[in-house]
Amino acid sequence: MSSDSLINTIQPQPELKRVAYWYFGGLASAGAACCTHPLDLLKVLLQTKGKTEGNLFVTTFKIIKEQGVLALYNGLSASLLRQLTYSTVRFGIYETAKKSLTQDGSKMPFLQAVSLAAVAGSVGGFVGSPADLVNVRMQNDIKLPLEERRNIYKIIRNEGFTKLFNGSLMATCRAMLVTIGQLSMYDQYKYLLLNNFSQYFDGDGLTTHFTASLLAGASATTITQPLDVMKTRLMNAAQGEYRSVPHCALSIFKEKGLFGFFTGYIPAFVRLAPHTILTFIFFEQLRLNFGYFQ
């Protein structure tokens, strides 16, 4: 064996890193939705209820007592449809563009990541708006008799196809902020953990994924809650109840004051944080086990 061949044999080879397929984000988000749907349902009920209908625990026990535990999964089909449209699009755009912009393995600049997440979230929010509206309606209708509950067929038949995009502006704005808080902040937190606190974490492992996604969930909840409250109100509004987004905001302020925009914050955080954690853990496991080598 020649000396050149021997050198080539013993030289360390660069470590290959798996990257995700564009649809992994949608699958991961759908899996997370199956686990966190009851919390999403309770959040919607708290945002649309009157002042005297009780708190999170009262609402939960009332639903279970009157309709059983499975009632907490009312609207799950719409929730899964939403994740398979909204999250597939936003993850697909973000991850595909990120791979194109960082082919040399470098980290994407933070402002560039935020801008990319804003675009991806806006597109995903608009695409997923109809499923989001149906999801909100089906969750809120748990308070109604079975024959009065609405699904996508009833909404189109009674209110028209365009009704499915009622509140789409708010949904798009919220999706933009959520995607900034989740995707771009997750990458930022993960980078900081691995480069500044590497002695406490297991590299590209579960502890790192959990911590970065928990921080991303907290960021996303904080910046999106006011829009989330208004989006839920607009999507569940009767015909002509709100003239515009400012009218909706004014109505909330008159009813409950400034804190009205953070109604349901605790269940929103309790839902969004686990959903964010599970989404990224599922996403990273899909990437590590079924991704391809770039």
C-alpha cells in the first residue's frame, strides 16, 4: 500500500449530518396536536366564554362530567387537518430555504432567520386558515346540542365558502408571529445552548432539543397571545358582530380591559409549550432517524 493510500485511509472523515425532508414539520406537528388537543379546546372555550362561566378547572370538570373525557377531543379532525396544511407549509418553506442559504454548514444570521420565518408563517397561516376556523368552531360548539354543532360542510352550506376565510388576516398575522417565536427562536436557542453551554447538554440530543423548544414555546406564547384572542373572537363571531379588527380589539378592551387580550394565557402557554416541545422532539427524531444526508 502506498503512503498516499495509507494517509487517505487513516484521515478522519467529516461527520455526515442528516437533514429533514420538507414534510417532516407537518407530521411532527400533527403528532403533537394529538397530545395537546384538549388544552387547545379549553383555551378556545376560555377565550369565547362569558365572565361568569368559571375558570380552567371548572370548565374542564364540567365538560368531563356532562359529556365524558372524549369530549375534550372534539374537533381533533379539524386540528389535524390544520397542522397538515399550516405546519407542513411553514416548516417546508423555512427548512427548504434554510438548507439553500446554509449549504456550507454555517448558521443563518438571526435577522435573516426571523424574516424567513415571518414569510413562511404568513403563507402557512393563510393556507391553514379554513381548517383553523373549522377547528375553532368545532371546539367552541361543544357547548351546543349535537344537532347544532358546526363542521366544514355545515359552514359552507349555511354561510358560504368565503366564510372559511373569516379572520384569515388575524390567523395569518398570528401564524407569522408563532413561526418567528418557534422556528427562528428554536434555531437561535439551540445554537446558543450548543456553543455557550455545551458542557451541560448532550450535543444534538434530547436534552438540547427539549430545552431549546421550551424556550421557543415561551417566546411564541408571549408575542402571539393578543392576536390569538382576537383571532378566536373573529372566527367564532356571528354575522356582523364585529365590523373590523379594531372594532374587535375595542370590544375586548371594553369588556375586560388590557388583560382581556391575555385571556386564557395560562392554558395557551400550557398548550403551546408542550405542543412546541413535542413538535420539535418529533421533528428532530424524524430528521435523525429518517432524514437524508445532504
